[in-house]
Amino acid sequence: MSEKMLKFTTVERSMPDKRSADERIDDFGEIYREFITEKAEEQAARCSQCGVPYCQSGCPLHNNIPDWLMLTAEGRLEEAYELSQATNTFPEICGRICPQDRLCEGNCVIEQAGHGTVTIGAVEKYITDTAWEKGWVRPAKPRVERSESVGIIGAGPAGMAAADALRRKGFQVTIYDRYDRAGGLLTYGIPGFKLEKDVVMRRVEQQELSGVKFVMNCAVGGDGPDDRSFEQLRDDHDAVLIATGVYKSRGLGGPGVGLNGIVPAIDYLTASNKVGFGDVVQEFEDGVLNAYGKNVVVIGGGDTAMDCVRTAVRQEAKSVRCLYRRDRANMPGSQREVENAEEEGVVFEWLSAPKAFSGKNRVSKTKAIRMRLGAPDATGRQSPEEAPGTEFDLKADLVIKALGFEPEDLPKLWDAEGLEVTRWGTIKADFRTHATSLPGVYAAGDIVRGASLVVWAIRDGREAADAIAAYIAEKASASVAAE
């Protein structure tokens, strides 16, 4: 073992410097600065190199974290990058947006021993950002080109991860997406203060250089000039991967829910990100999807809700409040994001839920009620229940629904007879091969799991690519044998 390691008893845990709240709320730039080389090596050296690396088992991609931490500590950064990207298609993205406090860092052995976790995410980001600067990140160039093609529906993390893996194997890959830019939620769902868009766009450009074809503004099942039918894609390709993600916002009940000024989180975040690209978004210009000067209420407690409240602050909202029906300890979003939001002036109304909305032509007030945690439900979490007589009012010129996402009815939307779905509406696929009920059709990411993490989408995309390659090879062998 390197003499540089096991420094956790003498070196304190340290994160990259964070820009002050007063500075960062004026723009959409990332809030964490870069590690300098010495600091990255120092923090990597805190790794205990434990015999059973729980950080690795806590990572959905099973990244070889201890080894690339040791290589970083030794200054062998190119080797660290090669090891990092061997299991992760987008390590610089995961280093920025993964909830490390719940995954790798949350399982760090020295954290359990009271020494403070290794800052794995920050080191991962440093490794790959350095690799881009040094020119070590290169487009995939297969040794042998194959004639078989794969069509991928969805240019998000699952689709792009699968595309990368398939191109490395030599397959011809085309990605179809309804939006005008690739990246899915990485591009239009996650704000720039967590993931600056040039980080995503350079990955898209790299995939184009590797030979991946992107067909944008293409809605499968639509009737536009650039749209395709699902059957057409099946006819055009040897295999098809469904990686659409889930975009349908969950509904909100109660009187007044139809008032103007109550909007889905995805619409709000997409408008903000498009403006960040320099696009003209009419609903933003008109104030429909713009928080400027408004009293904003965000409903929900996940990472999407955190993205909304922090975006509203940067759009110079008059006030920003977040209603969540459980307490802080039981919220699904990252605690790090909650801390960042509080620093930026967001007020959290824990154990609170909306009851009704009122206003003349548009919403102006939210009636809410305090909640309490009752008996555990089937998952073991305490169920929130209303506390009678605790209603209160909040000014609300803009209400953003961040209650999660549901799948669209793809079999109906695409006229895809025989494409089976689960009782939740997600595509039914084998959990190992990602094969659906239709031959040659696979599915990966949120459209199978439901709304989940980017890191799981990457894993699913890579696994699906392996299964698709095996399917095409088996079909080719059967064809040869038949001859």
C-alpha cells in the first residue's frame, strides 16, 4: 500500500471552497470552486484503503473508488482518470450531481469511525476536469466498425451511456429525442449552479465525434416533419432502446389547483435553462415561468424542489418558501442541497402541506396545514397526517409543483401494441438484460425504474448496451447457421 494513504487521522476532511451566498445568487454558475492539485492529493490520501470498500458497494456503478483515490494521492492522474471512466461514462457529471452523502461518502468507513468521510465526489470531479484540460478524454473509436445499427429513444444519461458503450463495440448508433438539445434532464432539468451546461454539451459533442448520430426535435409517435413512428424505428434498426425518462408531473389536489400561476417544476426549470442558453422563451418573458418579484411557494422535498427554490432565488423572487409534508430528517432530497438553499435565503416549512389555493385571475394565496408523523407505512416510513386546527396562509404569486414525475403512457402514445408496462406505468423490462416484451426492444433508466438518480440511469444504459450487443450477436449467429 502506498505510504501516502491512511492520512485520515492527521488530515481533516475538506471540501472545495464554496462561493458565498451573496455572490452566487447573482448568477447560475456552479457554487463550488475547483480543488487545487495539492488539496485533491491531500484529501484523496485520507482514504483508509479498507479491505471491504463500502464506498464502492454503495455506488450503483461500483466505481473502483479506493484505487483511483490512491492514484490521485500519488499524482498519477491520467491513470486515475482511466480507472474512473472504465466504469462510469460521465464521471465529471456524477462528481457534480450525485448525492454522495447518501451513496459512496455515506458508506465511507472512516465516516462511520467519526473521522469525516473522504470527499469522493469532489476528487472525482477534479480528476475528470483535469482529464478534459489535458486532452485525455477522447472520442470512442472502435477497432472494427459493424454494420448493425441501434436506435435509442431519448438523449438523456441512460441513452447517452448506452450509445457510448455501443459505439465502443463498433455498432452504428442513432439517438432520437423530442428536444432541441441532447442531454435530457442534464440539460433542461438540472440548473447550471449544480451542473454548468458546457459540461454536458462537451459530452454530446464528443459522442458526435465518435460517430453517434443525434436526431433532435423528433417525437416518437408524433406527426411532425421530423417525427418517427415506433414501428419505423424498429424497422430501421437491428435493436431499439427506450430511454425516454419520465417527464409527466404528478398532480396536485385541492380547491383552486387550476388557477393560473400554479406550474409544473419541469416546465419552470426547462424555461430557466433555455434562457441560460440564450433562447427566447415567451412564457418566461411574459412572467408565467419567471419568479422575478414574486412570492414563490415550492411544494415537494426532493432534489427537484431544491432546484426550483434555488432557481427562484436567482430570478430575484420576493420570497421563496418550500412546503414539505415530512420533517427534515425524512426528506428525500440531499441534505447538502437543503443547506445550500437555506444559505441563499429559502425558508422551509417542514411538516406542512397545501390544502387550497385562492386568487381572482391567478393564484395569490396558499392555504396550508401543519402535519405530524403517524404510524409507519408499508415502507417503514412514518406516514404524515394532518394536525387539525393548524391551518395557515402564505402569499403565493407563483406555486411550483415539485412532487415527482410519472411515466407517460408510451404504448398508447406510440401505438406500440404488445409493449408491456407495470402497474405504475413504467416499461416492464428484465432487471438483468433490460429486454422488454417485444423482441429486439430494450428499456433503461427512469422509464423502467421510475424517477431515480442519474447514476442509476448510467448503469442501466451500460448494462442494456451489453445485452443489446449479445442479442445482435446471437441473431447474427442464428442467421449464419440457417444459411
